[in-house]
Amino acid sequence: MHNAAFKASGLNWCYLAYEVRPEHLREALEGARRMQFVGLNLTVPHKLLAMEMMAGLDDSAKQWGAVNTVAFEGLASDGSWKPLRDFAEEAPGEVRSKGYNTDAQGLTAALKEDLGLYLEHSRVMLLGAGGAGRVAALQLAEAGVADLFLVNRTQDKAEALAAEIQARYPKVHVMTTYPHREVDLVLNATSLGMKPGDALPMDLGRFPLTDTKAVYDMIYRPAQTPLMACAIESGARAVNGLGMLLHQGARAFEIWTGRPAPLEVMKAALREEVYGH
């Protein structure tokens, strides 16, 4: 989607994928800084690790406690720090990294666009309390959900996240159990469903999907996860994480380029990649 966006915007830029082991992340970030990359994205498990590796953090990264987008800035001759895109004529005296988080904004935009769901006063069950789950939980709390049910494989992690939410958002009612009655949304922030043969990320015996209006699975490949299939069979609406990927990517594009993202171009590229049409 980024290469399609760069082409549509007349930018002679290229977006490439690199596989980096966690123990090599610091070296990879330093290499990107030395080579004066304009920016980059980070995926699991790098989002939490990168927090302490940034020279500076945007308010979005500070608020959500994770970095998924990095922009590199250069020191200009006038002593100010500017995005590397602004250094067409002069070479920067020094380059530093700045971390952002665009995941949270991408999630709320996707829920609104794909499900018509407004989170304020809603009841949500969140599956997963890891890196993606934590950001999602904090964003849900920030958006004003009334009840938030955290379901995680390890109870300790769910309870730690619940305590953090209660401290930061005392009006939100947080529980680390399955709901006992209907919810407005079940949100999957685990990786279960990416691989063939994966178990469901929840126990249908403890909460049937007939008791939710909608399911949002952050996974976007495969296009339909087993959880989504179960939701549809139960009469609930279900969508995958393509919309979240689109909107977090659009925000990253805007950070790097300083231009509005060509959303329709990016959406078409994503649909072609994931759905083949």
C-alpha cells in the first residue's frame, strides 16, 4: 500500500520489508539512521522493545507505550530538527529517531468505518493482553467504553493491564473474566487465527458468539479467520483487520511525507494483495 501511495503522490521512494530478530533491533535501527531512511514501521515483537531505543517519542507513543512507526529527523544548519524529507539540498549535520504509535488511531477509525461502531458507553470483550492487546485496551478505555472484559491466556498479564486501565481511566469498569451477558463487540488482539490449524482465541463454551453484535479480528491474513467464520455462523457481523492496517499505514504515510494519504489508492492496493481483487 505504501509503494502504491508513493507512486500516486509522485514520490521516488520505496518501501521494503526486512526480517529482523529482536536481539538485532538496535543495530537495525542504527543502520537505518546511518543510511538516512526517512522512516520505518515496526511489527511484533519490536513495538515495545523500540520504546527505549528512540532518541525522542511523540505523545502517541508515550500515551500507548509502544512504537510502530519511526521517523528520522535531521539537524539543520539553523539548529532546528526537521524531517529528513526536508533535506533535498543540504545534508543533515546529525540524524535522530522519533517514535510514534499509529495503531490506536487506526483501530478506532476502522471500527467506525467497517462496523459503524462508536465505542463510548459500549461493552467490549478484548482477547489478548500482549503488545497489541495493551494498546487496544488503552484505546478502548480512552474512547469511553463502559465495560471492558480482558481475556488472556495468562491471567497475571490481564490483571496487570486491568490495574493500569483502572489507574488511568477510573470510569471504565474492567474485568478479567468472560462476560455473563451480551456485549457490543468482541475484539481479537491475539495472533491465533494466522496459521492453519490455530485454535480459537476464546472459549465458546464460556461465551457464545450469539451474545455479541460484532466481531473485529485484528488479523487480516487470512481474510476470514476461524473466529470470524464462527461469528458469521452465529449471526454476528465480522470483519478482519484490513481497515486498521489501512488507517495506521495512512497515518504513518502522513508522518513521513507531510502530505495527506491517498486513502483510496492504499485501500485498493491492500484489497488486491489480501483478496486478489
